[in-house]
Amino acid sequence: MVRYAPSTKASVASDPYSLRIRGVVFDMDGTLATPMTEHLVKLHIELGVPSGMGILEYVDEFLQGAEREKAERRILEVETEAMANMQLSPGLLELLQFLHDNGLPIAIITRNNQVAAQHFLEQVVTRQPKDQWKWFRFDPVLDRSFKPTKPHPQGLLHISQKWGIPPQELMMVGDHLDDLLCGVRAGSVSALLRYRYNSAYECKAHISVDRIDKIIDSLAHGFEADMAIDGTTDMGGYA
């Protein structure tokens, strides 16, 4: 187990050299925003994606020509439908305020398209009181045009380099196995936002919470993480 010190300004001032989380990276759908689970199920069925395989991986590996173009158009259509119902994840405002108040940078890595990411930042965020907008200064925002996508760790390593923060002092927060594997493979702390449909992924998470603001407890008081978790897709018997 590895001990992480609190990430508050007071703790950093008194003990600046301890290992601690110094930046947080978020997935978007199901993490910053409420899940689009029903839309993903619809796409899996419509496109005939095999069980246990991601939609984007299926399109990239198995579809070509007109069939691939049709699938990509349908993905964009369903993502557009999901945007209309996009809401902030409960507890997100509290977590973002904590991160802002303690000087921790934030970023996004999403497998959504650029339009969906812009919709979140320009439409969903701006529905909040204007004095809260400063809490949403995500930089960078990596959509699926950044290759390779999650679960590859390159996006997180890119952010590590941009911020000048070692990967082991970053936290990757998400609701999907891809998010957790991205974090684990980069050598970062992975935090799972747990729902009924994703509890099997806990074996690949260093931290698991039922509501996103519960992450504050770990950041404010410090925590221990089993950094021996491996980045394979072996789910210990789960599909």
C-alpha cells in the first residue's frame, strides 16, 4: 500500500514534499455528467457490438467503407440525443470547489466527440451561477480525436507532461473500466464513481465512491492506495 498525504493547501504548506494528489483528470459521461447508459445500450444493440467490447473498438476493428460511415453517423446521432439530457453529476460542484480552493488543476479525457465536450462546457456548465464558472477550468480537454484513446494511458501521460506533475500524483476519475485502466497503466490513482452497473470494476480501482463529492474525503485527509493493481483486463471472473 502507498500512503498519499492530504491535498489541501495547509497540508502542502506544512509538508510540501510528501506524495499526494496534485491534479485530477475526469471522464465526462457518467462522471462529470449523469450516465448515458440507455443510449449506449441502444447503440450496442443497433450496431451488433459483441458483449464485453467497446463501441468505438468494434467500429475501428470490424467495420469498413459505407458500413463504417453509417455506424459513425449513428454514433453521432445518439450522442446528440444524449446531449439534450446532460446534467451535472450530483456532488460535482462540491468537488470542483474543493479542487479550485486548493489549487489542484483539472482536465478531461473523454471518448466522446468534440461537439459533445463543447456542449458540456458551453451549455451545461454555463447553466450554473456565473460565480461558479471558475471551478470548471478544465485544461486540457481531450476528446476522442486524441489518439490513442482510453484505456491507453497516453492521454493521461500527455496531461502529466503538460502540467509537470508525475503520473503517480494524478488521479483519474471515471465510471468505466477504460477510465480505471487508463489510470492504472499510467501509474496514477484511479477512482471509480460507482453505479449499479459497474461495481465489477472495483477490482481495478484504488478508490470507489457512490457520489463524486465523496472523493473530497480522500483528498482532504489522505488515503492509502494499492498501487500493485495491474492494468490487465482480467476482471477476476467477471465478463
